[in-house]
Amino acid sequence: MFFPMILLISTSFMILPDSPLYNFKLFAEDISESFTFDDLKRAELKLKHAEERTKEIETLMSEKKVVPQNVVDDKEKKIKDADAIIAKIEASEGKHDSGFLDSLRQKLMVAFKQVEVDQVRADYARLISEDDVEKRKQLAEGLDARVNTPSITILCLGKLSSQQIASADSPTDELKRQCPILVPFDIKKEVKNLDY
């Protein structure tokens, strides 16, 4: 009786990470994944749950709340798990619905790109939330190599300069100038106590 109620609650409305019911929601998701025995359906379910994490992240950001790192980590883990399942299916010589598999692979690629953007946002949020210019410059060291991947460069229409952002009088404005899509709101003001 208890488990079906949790499952019903967790799928009826969005439960955010700051809710006391959030851990029950994650538990219900894990149980539903465990009892999905068809590999394709389990990969699809994991991607659906990763999309749920994306919606939670977007909702928290729109409400100007800090996104807990475990939410980002859970999203990334579900995507990697789905990738492993899909790779296993593709490597097997058994029969599978290639159209459905192609559809899942497409969803997986979109999810991987979103995880990359989430991580770059987190890296820059840490950099921008630092008040000390010298500490910002230290954080910026090596950041360009990590963030200037092909998909981020395309998304931002060019490479990012972390040192330029770190040295600016207004790092938030400089990041907005270089790549507005990475700044969903005023990070400096709203994510002061970011703990990633």
C-alpha cells in the first residue's frame, strides 16, 4: 500500500529537491527502474528520469534557488546508465527495434549535451560567485580547456575566455557578453553561497 502511494505521488506532480518527499520520489524511481526488465524500456525510463532532473534544475534556477550537486550527479548517472544499456543492446546480436533504439540514442545525445552545459554553468557560477579577483583568476586557470568543447563553442558562437571573465570588474556581465545562454539569471547575486 505504501509503495503504490509513493509512486502515485511522485508521478502526479513535480516534487523538487527541497521537498521532504523528494527522497521517496527517488526511491520510487529506482524501484520502477529495477522492475523494468526490458533493457530498451529501462534505458528509456532512465532517460525519462534524467529529463525529470533537468526540469527540477530549471525550476530551481527559475525560482532562484541553489541546485544541489546530488541532483546534477543523479541526472548524469542516469544518462550514463542509459548509455551503457544502449551500448550493450547495440553490441548484442539479438533482435531489437532499431527505430526505437535510434530514438533513444538521439535522446541520449541531447541529454549528454545538456549535462555538459549544466557542468559549465556550475563551473562559471563558482568563478563568478567569488568576490576576490585573485581567487577568480586561480579558478579560471585550466577552466578554458575544460569548457571550450566543440558543443559549448558552437552554443556560445566562439570560445570562452575564463581569465577575461575572472579579471572583469563585473564577471557576470562579461560572461553574459561572451555567452548569454550560460547565465540564466544574475548568478553573482542569487548564487552567492553556491556549494558544488
